[in-house]
Amino acid sequence: MSALMDTVLIERTRALIPEEHVEQKRMFGGTCFMVNGNMLVCISKRGLMARVGKEQAAEALSRPHASPCEPSGRPMPGFIRVEPEGIETDEDLKSWVNLARNYVCALPPNAAKKPKKAKSGKAAE
């Protein structure tokens, strides 16, 4: 997927997600959309990664162009990878975003992590 196509897919995805409690972040080598601090979907040159939860995973994997998400060879339960061909139409993309929203919007808000304080080598005086 080219950078232009990646940008278009990000814009198409953003249009499907209500503004409230949504944040856009660079993660996993792509652009992720977070709802209440929880990852919803991630757009990258490899397609879409959708967080659908373990309960919806079997249904999601039965869809065309879907596979388990295994970055670095390790499975991520509840996350599905969708090839670019599986999100070419607005209807297909909306279906994936809605499936992810069903799961993620039911999760409690994830508080932002506070930055760790740097430890100094000096003992407190």
C-alpha cells in the first residue's frame, strides 16, 4: 500500500469514528485510533489491525482476507489482521470498524500512563 493509499485509508477510517473520546496515535508502524484510551483499529501499509476481542475472534476470522494478528511471530489474542483487499470498499471498512467498536466501546476507559520519573544516581539528601 502506498503512502497516498495509507493516507486515504486513514481519512476513510477517521470518518467512520465519532469524535468523542477518540485519539489518533502512531503505533505498530501505523496510525492507530484509540477510543477512551483503548486501541480500536490500526492502519498500516499491511492493511488493518482490528481489536475485536476474544469472543468475536472466530466470527472475525471467518471473514474474507482476515487472519490472526501475529506481529513478531507472537499471537495477539482478540486482534485480527485484515489484508488491504478486505477493506477496499467503504462498506467493508465500516463493517470492521463497527465490529471493533462493539468490543472496545464496552471496555472501561484506559487511563493514560504517567511518565516514569528518571532515577538519579545520587542518594536523596
